[in-house]
Amino acid sequence: MNISKRQAGITIWGTLFTIGVLIFFGLLFMKLFPPYYDNLRIHKGMNLLVDENKVAEMSKREIIRRLNRILLIDYVDEVVDMNKALSITRKDRGIDIEVLYEVKVPLAYNLSALMEFDNVVFAPYQQ
């Protein structure tokens, strides 16, 4: 019987390439996850601020002070300068509180990732 079998499976080069791709995306995830998590906590802090009473009647300075106190608890107070990033738009039924900021994350050598975040929450007037 002359049956020739071809070996099937992944080679050492295929294994090394697969491991290299997994390591690359793992390192990329570890570099980019913290800014996204910080943004999640900023958005959560903005929602906590809106849940408080009479936020729509507060001045911009009071909103910034209160939001910075909320973010201090989550250790996110130094991620963004609220004096520059926060804007308030008054509407008929309430106000829009918007935090717009950028985060630059160095990846390797002169390569970096620029992430732009735009969070908006609506605070209705109290009646």
C-alpha cells in the first residue's frame, strides 16, 4: 500500500504570526482602554450631576465645581480641564451640558493615537 499522507496543521511560522498578532492587539488594547474607561466615568459623573436637583439653575462655575468634586471621587479630575472643555447650551425645557475634549496616547516611538470625546447630557428645569 502506497498511501501518501500530507501533514495538515499550523506550522511554527503560522503559530508565531498568530501569537504576534494577538500580542500586538493585546498591547494596543492595554494602551487605549484607560482613556475610554476615564470617559465612561466622566459620562457617569455628568449623569450623577444631572440627577441632582436644580442643576439647570446653576451657573457654569457652580456646575464645574460640582462636577470636579464628583470626578475627584472617581480619580478622573485631572483627565480634562473642565474650564476649557465644558459648555452649556440653554434651551426651552432645560440645558445641555457638553464636555468636549481630546486625549493623545503615545503608542510607540513617534506614533500616537488621538481620541476625541464628546459627552452631552440634558438637565431639565425644575418646576
